[in-house]
Amino acid sequence: MAAEERTDYCWMDGDFVQWDNAKVHIKTHALHYGSAVFEGIRGYETKDKNVYIFRLKEHIDRLFYSAKIYKMEIPYTKEEISNAIIELIKKNNIKETVYIRPIVFRGYGSLGLNPFKCPVSAAIYIVPFGRYLGPEALEKGVRCCFSSWERISPRALPAEAKACGQYINSILAKMEAIENGYDEALFLDHRGFISEGSGENIFMIKNRNAITPPVTASILIGITRDSIIKLMTSDLKIPLVEQDVTRAAIYNMDEVFIYGTAGEVTPVVEIDKRVIADGKPGPVTRKVQKAFSEVTLGKNPQYEGWVTPVY
């Protein structure tokens, strides 16, 4: 996401405010301690210049779930947050693919680790959005490496919560990958099994069967992950298992892809300087990409409930 990407308005605690006026105080608790939860949501441009928000309900449900884990009572209903997102897109007159970031955070109150005297605030921004991992990532694939940093243990932090402070873990891994010439980082969990990417879940294909790490591998329970599991097992009839996978085993997979709201379905063609199969995106990955794209654009009537038209 380029630094210059911006829109005219944001939403903050019930009001639409101009982009440059969307500010918080320096004493905001979340700024110092990461006491915030968030969501990343995509709205997809359609041929008729509408915008389809992908699985809005499920994203807002997870936002509230993450807030509950961290004992943050959101002062708005799910419907109010959802409507604010729709109205914000309209107010900015956005009719292209957009990234939507609702955030709930502990605001300006008492200093210290005790957050209960800090009020809970909510805000939303949107920006036009392209390819998270580069302009050719979906077509040609990306190169990944396993990070020397371990994915956060569920004994230390709730991995299934999408909390701001927890992403320091992902930032360390991402920086390491970039500095070593890779596009993305992969994590091992606290037991030594494959977990996920710095911001994506992961699928592997072997003998046309799909494998993905289980929830117990310290993964974020991704909404895109849930979508792809349903598409693969129901529509594409691809057998799938959730099981632990070792680092060595992934090198011998027929196909690997990572997926998430930002990265979508991105083929992985190399890991730790080891080429995956023939080094090209595989046929199963291509089928999943196509099926996922059709759903996000409202072209599959079976999943029309997954998209929310803005206009």
C-alpha cells in the first residue's frame, strides 16, 4: 500500500471526518501498548462500477470476537459499523477495488498497563487497493522463506484474535524476509510445525489433495481460509485435510499457495531457495484463484450472500 494512497473521508466514533483531521491524542493507550483490534476487508470493483464488499458480516463478527477476547466493549452495534463502512465508500465516491480497515482501540485515558480507564473508540478508513505482494504475484507467484521468528504461542497470546499488538510478531518476520530478498515470510509454530505467513494462511497440494494447518498451529482463523475451504470441498471437489506439516515436507509439495484478504490467492513458487515442483503456479491453485474471483465479483449465485453491494 503506497504512502500516498488516501481518500477524502474517514469515519471516527460516529462521524465522518476529513482524512487530514482523523487524529488521535499522543497519550492514546493503543499507541503505547497495541491495545486495539482490527479487520482487513476488501471491496471489489465490478464491471458496472459497483463495489461488492466480501463477507462483511463475517469480518465484523470477528472484529467483535477479537474485542471480546481483549475485554473491549465496542460502543456501536455490528449493524452500525457495517452501515458506516458502506456509507464511507459512498461518501468517498469509491467505485474501484478498495481496502477497508475498521479498528477498535483503547483511547486517551490513564497511563499504564491497566486499560480499563481508557475509553474504547472505533474508526474506519478506506483506500484504493491493488496487489499486496506485487503486481505480478497472482500470475507468477512469490518467493518465501521461513522466518527465524516463531509464530506467537497460544499460551502467550490468543492467536485467533486479530489484535494490533500481536502483529509486531509478523512485522519482525516480514522485515527479515524482505531484507533477505524474499517476498514473504512463513512461520513455524511453538511446536515446530508450519503455521502461516506474516499476514496469510497457507494451503499445500499433494497428489491433488489439499492440506492446511489446523487451528492448533497458532493460526489466525482466516475468513478467506474459511471461504476457500468451502469452495475447494464443495464446488471443486478437492479432498482436504487439516493436519500438522513439517518444514521439510513443504519443500516436496506439488503446489503451495498463501491466501488472505490483502494477498488473495497467491501461488508460492519457491521456499528457502527450494523450487516448488516446476516453479510455476499449479493447476489446483489456478482453479482456486478462478473460483474465488468469481465469488468476490458476485458471479457465483450459490455464494451471493457473501457479497454486499454498496450501490
